[in-house]
Amino acid sequence: MQARAFVRGLPMSPRKMRVVANLVRGKRVEDAVGMLELMPKKAAALIAKAVRSAAANAEDQSGGDVGVEALKIATITVDGGPIQKRWMPRSMGRANRIQHRTSHLTIVVSDE
């Protein structure tokens, strides 16, 4: 049985999120959450919350038959979200564009 969790519009660059996502891909849910809680990165807290949500979705969909200890992260994908563009004034009347990137996170957990 599979369960999914989607988080959209996370205020972090997809490139930074993928570094953490690659570390937990394919791991058991308990191991992944333990790793993420000890990681000193902002992305780790965001991904850990989504992993817990996917595990809770699996437990809810199965009616309590599937425990967290049986679940494994089947897929985890980080896609780019909308980019907020800002302008920073520079010298001599110029301006540089600042891009505030966001991410969409999709996690699928499975008991197989």
C-alpha cells in the first residue's frame, strides 16, 4: 500500500532541498526521521515534517493496519515552485534581479 504527501511552495531553493532529499531516499521512515532530526539544515526539518505526514496518511488509509515501522520511502521528489523576483539597486543607476526560489515536495511511502 502506498500513501503520499505533497507540500507546495516551501520557501527554499530546490537545489538545497535535493541535497537532503537524496540522503533519505529509499530509507525506512523511522530511520529517515531520525537522521533528519539530527541534521543541521533548514531543509531537514521541512522534509521530516512531510515524511511524518506521509506516514500518518498511510496509517489512516490502511485503517491502522500498517505501522510506521513497516514503511519505507519509495520516492521523494523536489520540484521548483514559483519564483518571486525582486530588484536590488546597484551603483550608477543599475539594478540586479534577486530571485527568491520556492520548492514543491512530493513523498511516497510504501510498505513493500
